[in-house]
Amino acid sequence: MLEPEQITEYPDHLELSEELRAQLKQWSVPQAAEEDMDPDTYYDCVLSNAPGWKVGGWPAWNSTDPSTQRCSECGTRMEVLMTVATFEEGDDAANSWSPHPHPGAGPYPGHRGYNATGVQIGSGYRQHLFVCPAEPEHPHIELMT
């Protein structure tokens, strides 16, 4: 059963300017203290990138540094069309992105976090599909993070 939820997410801190990162870190100190979290990771864990399957949004850069994906045909910066993820919840204590509970949904034995679909990407990764916004017919790029 498909139960989409509309959310707003923001880019990974590594995709932001140094100035904006510094402002976010200052802003995050009191919120991080309330959640007993490190202010350096609060933005990424709680505010920026939602885990789980999604259409659009921003890629997660947990296992790699950010890399701009360019269309091989026209050089346009590609956008995330969709993400297929192993888990619906992050490992952080705050769980700000917890989905609405689904009857009978994960966690499955041997898995960390919520895996309501039972789909596993690699060893628990996300598969991002990028598309050219200028010409959707141009070749897509897939990236595992």
C-alpha cells in the first residue's frame, strides 16, 4: 500500500556556503542541547534530509562527499528524480523524520531502523536517480550513497 506524505527538506550541510553553515551551527546549539545531540550534526540528522523512499528532494551524502551530477548530453546540473532507500528512519535519537506507523511494517529481524518495504539497497544504502531538468529524455544517472 502506498501512503505518500508531503514534507519539506533541505540540502546537506556540505552543499551550503561556509557562512550559512556557521549560522546554522549557531542556531542549532540550543535545539541540539534539548535533544542531547552534537550541534555539528543536528542540522543533518534532524532538519535537512529525510530518509526513506521519496520523489524529488535532496540526496543524502552520508557515505560520500557531495558531487554535482551533470547531464552527459548538455552539461546541465541534474536533479534528484527519486530515491529508493533501505530504511525509512534515521539512526539518530531524535527521529524527526519518523513516518506514520504502518500496521505490520518493519523492523525486520537483523535490520536497524524501519524497513517497511523489505527492500535492501546494498548493505543498507540509498539509490538516487538523477534526471536532466532541461531535457528529461537525456540519459539518467543513478548513484548509491
